[in-house]
Amino acid sequence: MAKRSSARDAESRGARGSSGKARRGGARSARGSSGKAKRSSARGASKAPGRAGDDRRDFDPRVVAFACNWCSYPAADAAGINKMQYPPNARIIRVMCAGRVHPAFVLKALELGADGVLVSGCHFADCHYLFGAKRAAEQFEKAARLVSLLGLEAERVRFEQISAAEAPKFVRVMQEFVEDLRRLGPSPLGRARDEDLHLPGVVGEERT
Ligand code: FES
């Protein structure tokens, strides 16, 4: 049974630190989502979800989506308000302009366990900061090259231009991206993080 929430809900849940209360396993809309988080995927069904088992049909990818405040974020919101269903796999991070998304942000998201990263901004002519959308495209190119250098699949990162009026496009992009990631399986970086690496969690803690 699909459950829904708006982009704003998704952001606020992410801001609370992805404490596990975020709902997974259903689609979202603007209404009726707050608080009743539940997971219905394989990720939620095991202790190391989506990593240990390689049944990719059940793999529930973790997506970090950087969305521009003026276009893609409202598109996500509109999709929710209009009850368009899309996979709830993304933690949406609102940025004032997609040009703000430095390649390091993309790499950090992957390092922290994202299986894929979406950067979504305005169409070139619509950017509120004139050259920000072009800068976003350039920055993304750099990020994509670094991702390839790391040996990751190019499909793990995606750049899109989605205006505020293109909620259906946002839905389609999310559906396609999650399907692509499902086909690829869990990110090797995420698996390394879960199984092998000890990352310092607080300032002053040292890696052993
Ligand atoms: Fe949206 Fe610049 S304001 S990409």
C-alpha cells in the first residue's frame, strides 16, 4: 500500500537525522505521511538491509537528491501535492541553486552510503542566479569523472533539469533512477562502509 509525503516532509525527515522513522517502501504525496514511518523493503527487513543479500529485485537503493529551491524542489512538492506516486528512496536536500552542489558533496554522499546521487536544477534560462545552472552542469561533469575514477558505475550519479512545472518529469526521473540503481545493486562504497570501515562519528574520534 503506497504511502505519500511531500518533498518538504522528506527534507524535514532527513534533517531529523534519518533516524529510521522515515518511511520507506511506498510512494509519497503531500498528505497523510507524517510520522507513521515504516519500511517494507528488504532493506528494512534485515539488520544490514540491502547490503548482505544480493537479491536485487528487493534491493531498496538509498538516493540523495540535491534539488534547487526554485525549480526541482517545488516540482517534487507538486508531485506530492498532486498525489503522483514515486519511489520514496530519496533524501531530498534543498539547495538555493544547483550550482552550489560541489563535486565533493556528491562524493561525500556516496561515501556516507548513498547508492546514487541526483543533482537537479533549473533549465539554463531559468536559473535565478543566471549562470548557476550552467555551473551546476560543469560541477556535475567533474563529479561524474571522479565517480568513474573511483571505479563506480556512471549511472550512480545523474544530472537533471526539472522546472517547478514539471512534476511528472520529477516522478519519471525518480522512477528511472531508482530502477537503474536497483539493477546496479548496492554501491561498493556503501558496502565497504557498512562491513569494513570504521568512520569517525564525532570530532576527535580516530580511525583505527
Ligand atoms: Fe535553480 Fe540556479 S536557481 S539551478
